[in-house]
Amino acid sequence: MAKSNAELQAVYRQRHLKDIEGNKARLNTLISAPAKRSLKRLAKHYAVRQTALLERLIADAEKAELAKMSGDEQSAYCDAITQ
């Protein structure tokens, strides 16, 4: 019996979308088309993958915010979401 599209997709994900090192998490979201084009342009400009660019932008933004906070504020911020 032939597999459904959903079954084929599940098999593909199991085979191709594994995190070998175990330190990745899936992010599924929709963004605006202009934002997607900007992401592609920036990634190409910096010669990095879009994933690496997003990780860098997020880390830089968080670092900037943490620099504005007191030690107690940083602790509260980090304790808010631990996973």
C-alpha cells in the first residue's frame, strides 16, 4: 500500500532533519515576504546560512539587552525561560 503524503513527510523528516549534536530546536514560523528577502540578502552578504544569521542576530540582540540590566534583572530574565 502506498504511503500518504503525511507519512512520506514524516519519513523525510526522520531521515533528513536530525540534529546529530543534540543542541538544536525546531522553529516553525511564518514571516513577511520582505523580511524573508532581507534575511536571504543578509545571509548572502555575510556568506553564511540563514540559520547562522538568525542565531547571530538573536545572540547580539540578547547581549545588548542584558548589558542594560542589573544583575538581579539578568537573573530574572534568564530564569523566565530556561528551556
